[in-house]
Amino acid sequence: MSTAPAKPASQEAPAAKSGTFKIGGDLSIYRLGYGAMRITGQGIWGEPKDRPEAIKVLRRAVALGINFIDTADSYGPHVSEEIIAEALYPYPPGLVIATKAGFDRTGPNQWVMNGNPEHLREACESSLKRLRLERIDLFQLHRIDPKFPAEDQLGTLEDLQQHGKIKHIGLSEVSVKEIENARQIVPIVTVQNRYSILDRSAQAVLDHCQRENIGFIPWFPLAAGDVSAAGSELFRIATQLKTTPSQLALAWLLWRSPVMLPIPGTSRVSHLEENVAAAALKFDESTMRELDKLGVKS
């Protein structure tokens, strides 16, 4: 298997058409990224069914211009980070790899919160080794664990930041109040909440992030492909525009907010290429507002 380094993204790359965002004001990325959860086994557990294909997906993602990859130590666990390093190290200039900590894994589809400060510190050190990095550009807290004081969890990340282990800090699955409280302890540059054309329950958080210029990373942006079954209206609009429901849903996310950073994941190159093609899709305002009316949850 080739170990040739990945090439840096060019301005003409397909992902570049999604526009740019600066994480923390200094890490410039294209807004359409890649979520590396799906390059693991069933239940986000163990090895992927086809590891060579997973490596191809990552290398193809970079070739298409994606320069923001999101992963976590809990994906596998550890498997996703290991495959990223195998596929892409030495990393091309400008590639931002974000990872997360704060879960223990006890089996397939099983997630146990663990915000113990010592666990977070050990998780960061282990992720650095697996990813072959000296510093993690974006380190995210999976959840604010109620079993431990939030200031201790965030204070640990701040200490890792001060020691050069991580550059920026992000949160996941938080409320507006939790973001505001966290920012009194440490700067927060991204928030990763569940959000899609089917699920707008995090709308207040997105609005807050837009006001504060905090990157908003919608996880489950395609509801694991379920947007294709979102009803006849989405299918009708997609057919009329000669695109797919998934591509339309991604284009809508990019239109919805300038701080939106979708990270659709897949384990297949063909699906990756379909997702990235959505970056080039531009629709009129009336179409986007029509989509706004679909699948709203409050």
C-alpha cells in the first residue's frame, strides 16, 4: 500500500466551493469537511469492514480539497485516529484534524460519559500519539460530564492548551447557557451539536454561534442517509433541481449559516464524491426558504 503523503488542497478543488471559515480566527478551512466516525466497524466499534477502502476515502477527501477532518478517540475506539494517521501522515500543509474526548466505550453502540480530568488528559496524550501530532489543532469535549465540575474539565483542557498540546478548544452537545458558562473559563471556538434539515432542535445554539462567530459543526448532518426518506417534498425539490436529496440537504446547511461546518461521513469513495459535489450547488433564495419549512423540530 502506498504511503505517499497527501497533497495540500488547491483553490480549484471541489471542497473549496463550500467557502471558507477561520476556526479561532487563525485556522482557515473549507466549510465542507469530513467526519471520520464511519471508518470503523459496525456500532462504531472495531476495525472497518474494508480498511483499504477507508484509507482510500481519506486520501480522496484530501484530493478533493477537504482540509478539515473530525474524529474522536472513542471511534473504534482508537481505530479512526489510527487509520487517519496511516492514510495521511505526513499531513499536507493546512490540514486541520479535530478530535474529541470524554467517552468510554464498553461495546458496539455503547457510550459512557467520562469527564474525569485525568481521563481527559490521558486521552489527549494518547490521541497525539495515534495521530502522530505534536499538537492537536482542535480538541473537543464530547460532553460536559455532570459527575465532575465543569470548571475542572475545561480547566484541564486549558492547561493542555497552555502546555502546547492543543491549539483550540471546542464543545459538543451543549446549550447556549453551557457555552456562555464555558467561555468564562476558556475560549471556545467551535460547537458540535446534532443538526440537519430534519432536526433543527439546536437552532438556538446555531443562532448564538453565528452571533459570536463560533464555528458550528452539525453532527449527523445527513441523518445517516435518512434525509433521502425525509418525505415527498424534499425528493420532489431534489428531482426538480436534478440533484439528490442528500446533496440538497448539504447545500441547504451551507446556505443556512456562514459559521456552519458540515462534516458528512462515509466509508465509500463514491458516496464521498457525491457529498463533496454538493459544495458547488447554488440555488435561489426561494428554494432555500422552501427547504427551511421542511422537517422542523423545536
